[in-house]
Amino acid sequence: MKKVMLMVALVFGLVVLSAESYGQAIKYYSTEVMDEINATDEQRAAVKELVARYKVQFDAVKADKSLSKEEAQAERKKLTSARAKEYWKILNPEQTKYLKDKAKAIKEANKK
């Protein structure tokens, strides 16, 4: 019985680990990513301000009941694109390359 329980626990652990590593999108605006890329205090403040500013805009789109589902989706896509462009301008070239390479590696790993 102990062997069966141990085997079940082992299999469950492996499933959890593989699920965690699969499809892990980079949370670009997180403090963890800011730590990972050694962001300066100025960069952290700029990203925090960027996130706050765009949150207001995303919330406004969500609250606007006059927009159709498709219109709201298109507006969110525009906001996401604009926010990303501003984000990449905050980072230096080395940080940008690091994150883009990491995203590419994750995408490749998920194809397998």
C-alpha cells in the first residue's frame, strides 16, 4: 500500500511540474521579471506608472457597455499593443534582448 501511495504521489508531482513548465507566459510587468532583468529604480517606477495608466484605460473599455464584444476586443488589442510599445522603450537593449530570447525559447519548448 505504501508503494502505491508513493507512486501516486510521484506521478502527481511529475504532472504538476510538467504543467507548470508548459505554457508559462512571461509576466513582463511583474516584480519578478524586473528583478530578473536587474531593472533600475527608474525603470521600475516607469513600468509601475505604465501599468497604472493602462489599467484605467482597460477598465474603461470593460465598463463601456455600448461597445460590442468585437469592438471591446479590438480596443483591448490596441491598448495592449500601445502598452507593449511603451514598455519596450523603458527597457535597455540588453534587457529587451533577454526577454525576447526567453519568450522565443518558451514558445519553442511549447511546440514540442
